Amino acid sequence: MSYFDWLPREAVEITLVLSLAFLVGLEREEHKAGDERRVAFGGVRTFPLIGLTGYALALLSGGELLPQALGFLAIAGFLMLTYRQKLGAGQPGITSEMAGLLTFLVGALVQHGDYWIATTLSVVSVVLLELKSALERLTARIEPDDILTFAKFLLLTAVALPLLPDAEYTAFRINPNRTWLIVAAVSGISYGSYVLQRVTRLHRGVLLTALLGGTYSSTAVTVSLARQSAALGRPRLVAGATLIASGVMYLRLALLLLLFNRALFELLALPFGLLAAGAAVAGWYWSRGDAGAPPAVPPGAPRNPLELGAAFVFAAVFVGMLVATRYVAERVGASGIFGLAAVLGIADVDPFTMGLTQSSPVPTPLHVAAAGILIAAASNNVAKACYAYALARDAAGRQALALLLALAALGLAPLAVIARS
């Protein structure tokens, strides 16, 4: 028996409406207190009243939408008067008025029993209202071309996914719909890191660069830090940050496995988690060996991963990896997969890993695919170690070489366990 079973349903709903509307009103009240010169609408009394009006009208209408729509228009009319007053005072913001309309709808949703939707809308609206300054700073740091690129990618994905056939073609069982879904997922993860890098580009330190950049491309971070090592003058910090970025790579791979092959994720989640945590702790500890305040990293300009050219290239590379993986698995077997992993991991881990997610358990056995991913990641770490050593040409390069080779060796240790599985 629930603690609230003794209460009438309407009492619980009215309490919920009051709580949600009061939350929005409280945020607006704080906003008014921060700028007393502005013409402000509503607060901790007005918004609960609007919410209760929406609830009562939905209750009285008996489920009919027309009375509720007329009530919505009536509230909108009152809010229009406030907006006209703002326009007269040269303050055209309409955020509070839109929050008032949403509060009316929240009250109606609660009466219809849509508690989860009403709560979600209220919480999201409060977050958006509270993050006004942060969101404005974000828009100032994101270039218009990036927004256009994001819109084009979303449009292409929204159009392409329903049209691309969800069926396997050729002897290599290539699924066009699945291929573009993978491209969208990989690009989306990279885009999240890309946005964070752009937002923090003015005050980004070396370790934060490693954390964010490792989600985007640990290879790009390695090359960038190696080239800047002489100017930064902090070899241990550069080497430690490079190790952290490569550790984040394992978290990125784990997320992709979780999305596209749950069995592989369950097999590799623990070793990937341990490798990522070990690299993060070791990299942070190693970086502390340099005295002084951490230097800032010059603002970088990573390529937008949602550019259509980059997306199409990844799609082509992924299909090529998928064909090669399935061909080698059927013709050569496990040894061929391992050799392919060692070679292809030097260039890029993601396409090969995603190819294995679509090739396991048939024709590539699960344990073979898991071992191949581990080998590819280790091979990629070896390649990054060579890049760091060749580009830095100082103590940072030598230290990064040693740390990344150690991570590569540790990354192969789980093979002993997987071989017995």
C-alpha cells in the first residue's frame, strides 16, 4: 500500500501542480531580483495560479480539448499585455511569458495523468531559464558555420535513415541503414567533445584538453601536444596528458560497444574501465612532477566531425573495414583478424571496432572480436607513442613514448583472460 493511497487523487495532482509551478515561479522571482529595472512578469504567486488554472480547466472540460484551447488563448492574451508593456519599455524578451504558457499546459497535463511529461517539461524549462547566461556564452563561442553543419547533418540523417533499406546486401552482409546509424553515433560522440572544446577554448588547460580531446581523437591530442611541448616547457605534464587522452579512448570504445554490440561490451567493459582509470590516475600523477601553475593550451581548431565530407569518408572507411574483416574472418580465421587489427589500429580504431561489432558473433566469434579490438587499441597506442617521440624531440617525447608503450602492453594483458573464455 502506498503512503499516498489515503489521499484523493486530485489532492496529489494539485500538490504536484503547485510544486512544479512554484519551482518555475521561484526561478523567475530570482531573475527579477537580479535586475529590478526590467519590466518583469510573474513570480512565486502568478505561476502557481496559472498552473492551477490549467488544471481546473482541464478538470471542468471533461477531456474536451476546445475549452482547454480557449483557456490557453485567454492566458496568452493576458501575457500579451505584459509583452506589449515590455516592448514599450524597450525590453522585448518573451521568456517569462512563454514559461507562463508552459505552466498552464503543465497543469492540464497533470490533470490528464501525464505526470512524467509535466515534471520533465517543468524541470527542463527551469534549467533553460537558469542557464540563460551560459547558453548565451555558448552561442557566442559556436561559429555560425558549425550550427549550419549540425543542421545539415541532422537533416541528412533524418531523411536518410527512413529511406535507407534495413536489409543486408552482398556476400559481406552490408546494411545501409545500420551503416549510417553507426556513422551518426560515432560522429555524435565526437561532436559532443567538439562542442565542449569550443566552449572551453579560452581557458583550457593541458589536462582538460586531454580529457575532452581524448573523446574526440586521442591521436589528434597526441600530435597537438607533441608539437606544442617545446613552447609549453612542461615535459611531464605533456606526457601525462597524452596518457590521459589515450585512456579516454577506451571509454569511447566502451560506449560504442554498448550501443552496437552488448555482448562485446559485457566482455570488454571491465578491462576497458580499468585501463581508462589506470591511465587517468597514472597520467595525473606523472603530470604533477612539473612544478608551477599549469599552462594554458593555445586555442585549437578541431575539425567539425559532422561535416558531411568527414561523415561520408568515415562511412566509406567503415564499409571497407567491414568487408575486410568479414573476408579475413571467413578465409583466414582468428589469426587474420589479429593481423588486421594490428595493421589497421595504427590508422584509426573506430572503423575497425565498429566493423567487428557488426561481424560478431558471425562470422567472427565473440572472443576473437574482443581480442581484435584489444590488439587494435594497443596498436593505436604504439602508433601514438611513435608520433609523440618523433614530433616532440625532447623529454616530453621520450616520456610519452614510455608511458604509451606501457599502456599498450597493459592493454594486451586481458587477452590471457579472453583466450580462456
